[in-house]
Amino acid sequence: MNFNVKEAIEILERTPHTLESFLVGISNDWLQCNEGEGTWNASEVIEHLIEGEKNNWIPRLKFILQEGESKPFPVFDRFSHLTNSKVRTIEEALRDFKALRSENIKKLTSLLDSEQKLEVTGYHPAFGLVKIRELVSTWVVHDLTHISQIVRVMANRYNNDVGPWIKYLGILNRNR
């Protein structure tokens, strides 16, 4: 096993800063591009990450610690950010994300005050029994997945513009 709480927090702490460095100050065309119908642009990914901070990771962690396996924790609506009518700048969204993440990391460290808690199990509505260690690991990989997604979507914007160099650009060749 590679999981280590300290190392997990290293990634969780860096995600808001990474996204802020990459997205703040770039043109709106970069922020709004996507890969077609039913896909998300960078701004939508940030809103999804915010929803996760509010309604997924820490709420589920608390639920597992309180309820254990006695009942499934609430379903997380992965698409709820798409029905949010709030229009805001990327700077505002990232500021909210950064603040929520900072608070959630504080909660994470206080809730996981012992290594034994990592092995506590809860009941996921679709997967069945899951461990807190798996939940936190998933949180980290979820961040990395969405960072990768944003970069891939933005690269794809120039898919038809790179000409013959496309064969050397792995990010544009994932489906070829």
C-alpha cells in the first residue's frame, strides 16, 4: 500500500494553488472550452470541486465515523454544479474552493487523529463497504483526475491547430 495521510494532504493542499496558478488571468475562451456535448469546461470542473468540498469528502468521512456500516451514506450528486445558476468569475470560484479546502483539511486532520481510524468502514450506496483510507485516497486521485481533465480539455482546443505535430502530442492522441 502506498497511502499515507501526510502525503495525501500534500496533494489536497496544493490543488487549489495549482488551479489558481493555471487558470487565473487566462482568457475566457480557455475557461469555457470543452470536448463537446456532455463534457465540462474548466469553470464547471471548479464548481464540481466546490460541491465536493461542501457535500462529499468531509460529510462522508463524518458519516462513516458516526454511523459505521449501519446505513449507507448519502448519495453525492456529481452533476449538481450544472444546475447552479450562480454566475461568478474563475477568481471568485477559486477563492471559494481554496477557503473550503483549507477548512476541510483542518477537519480531516482533526477527524483522523489516529491511524486506526483509516481502517474504519462505512457503507457506500453503490460499492458497499469502504474504508476511510479508500475515501481519502479517492479524494486525492479525484483532484489529480480533474487537474488532468482541465489540461486535456484545454489542449484539445488546439487539436486541429497543431498540424502534423499531433502525432507527438500524447495528450491529443488518447483516443487515436
